[in-house]
Amino acid sequence: MDGLMTTAAAAVVDVWTGSSIAVGGFGLWGGDSTLVKALHDSGVGDLRLVSDYSGLVGWVLDPLISDGQVRRVLAQDVGENTEVVKKYLRGELEVELTSRDTLVHRLRAGGQGVRAFYAPEASVRQTSVGDRPWKHDTAGGVSVVSPRKDIRRICGAAYTLERGITTDFALISAWKGDRHGNLIHRESDRELNHLFALSSRVTIAEVEELVEPEDLDPDSVHTPGTLVHRLTVRGPD
């Protein structure tokens, strides 16, 4: 299937209000993402984001968050992003934090059709008791708290129930790709992009370099074209 789009705006044109969106990458990737910029420029709002990191002002998802286009963030860290913290404390943003290993396993489960699974003891200590503040109200109280999770002992150890993650869309990046969506990621970009593509209903990718299908070594492909629905070429920074 040829999923090549002429512009990033055309690639994200059908992202609707209230969509759940996974944004791939690792660390500070995404500050120059043409897909994120196009989504921001589209003005669509009430988004629910899943991301590895949204930790510094001005990077990755910050324009969407700063302009009030995001309702909820699920991430393993918000780091030094004071804008996220301010919106969270003012009751303008719901934030769920999870450990990185749990995020990885939840994405893998969602992509494989596993609705829920039991995670090992480290997650039990962190989240099983529930009542963690996910969202504040305008008066400084708490309006949404994390649910209490089921705990079971399996082979003598405690495990807590976690739910698989699926999203409506995924925005991912790659070093090289062909028009059929076969992608090669480079360095830290390999971290979660494949899992985001696996667990989303529609995957939209941007590549630094577009090549012909015969120019990709099949053994080097990290994300196969069967998981990628649309493709665009990243413009100059």
C-alpha cells in the first residue's frame, strides 16, 4: 500500500477532537516533529496523549499542552516541564504517571490484543493502593484519582493488574522509510516507536529520508509497513 502523503497537514487531517494519540520517540525527540507541528496548527483539541516524555518547556508536546489542546497526558515523566505542572495544579490537565517498564508492557499488551495483565511487585508498591491525584479542580482539591488495582499472589510474589494501552493514532518518526511504510529507526528512536505503531489503530510516520522499497534491507526494518498507514517526509528544520 502506498501511504505517502504530500504534507504533514494532510497526514493528520482526520485526527478528531477527543482522539487518543501516542507520540513516539525517546527523551527530547520530537521538538522538530512536523507531524506534531501540523497537529498543533490544525487546532484540534481535547486530546489524550500517551508519550515517553514531555519533560522540558518548548520540546515535543509542549505547544499542544501550552495552547490547551490536551485534556490528558499519560507518561513516564514530566520532568522540568513547568507548564505541565501549572496546568495540572490548576485543574486544566489530567496527568497519569507510570513507570517506564509498565508503559512498555502496557503498550505491548494493547498491541497484541491483551486487555489486561498482572505486572510484578515494583508496580504494586507504586500504584496498587489507588487514590493518586490524576486531576485537580479549580479550588485546589482533587477531582480525579487513580483507581485501586487488583492484587494477586502468583508463585509466592505479588502482582498488580494493569490494562493494555491502545490509541486512535500514533505519530512516530524514522530515519529511513519507503512509500509502503517500512521503517528503519536509528539510535534512541528505536525505543518505543515500534510499540506505538503496534498499539494504535492508525499509525502516521515521518521519515528523514524516503527511499525506494528495494533500497531497504528487509533484515534492517524495525517497523513493517503493515503497521504504518500514512507516511510523510520531514521538512528542513
